[in-house]
Amino acid sequence: MKSALIAAAWNSDSWTFDALESHYQTLVRYLNLTDMGMVLGKGCGAPAMTKRSPYPQQAYALGNRLK
């Protein structure tokens, strides 16, 4: 089975997704999944902030890889 992670957070600090990434990687290993990638949208606290970021395009590309 395949797995992917898409998450968004208001905070844009470098450590924002450290714990989430670690937990996701642990689950992927434990469940023997194929990791297809991650999109971690830092600084996406409002729709306008997200639209101006590269994350929507990254999420779209990740979705296309899941086919």
C-alpha cells in the first residue's frame, strides 16, 4: 500500500513539522507502507497565504504520483 502526507500549519519555523514527520515515518515503517512523499505547508495559516505559496502545486504533483 502507498502512503502520503499533506499538512498545513500557520507557523513557519523550521521545526514546525519535526514531530509530525517523525511520527509519519514511524507509521510508514511499522505498517510496511510505500512512502510516496510529503507536502508540509509551513506558513499556510490562511487561504490567501496558501495560494501564494508553492504548496498547492506540490500537493497537486504528489496527488498525480499516487495513481
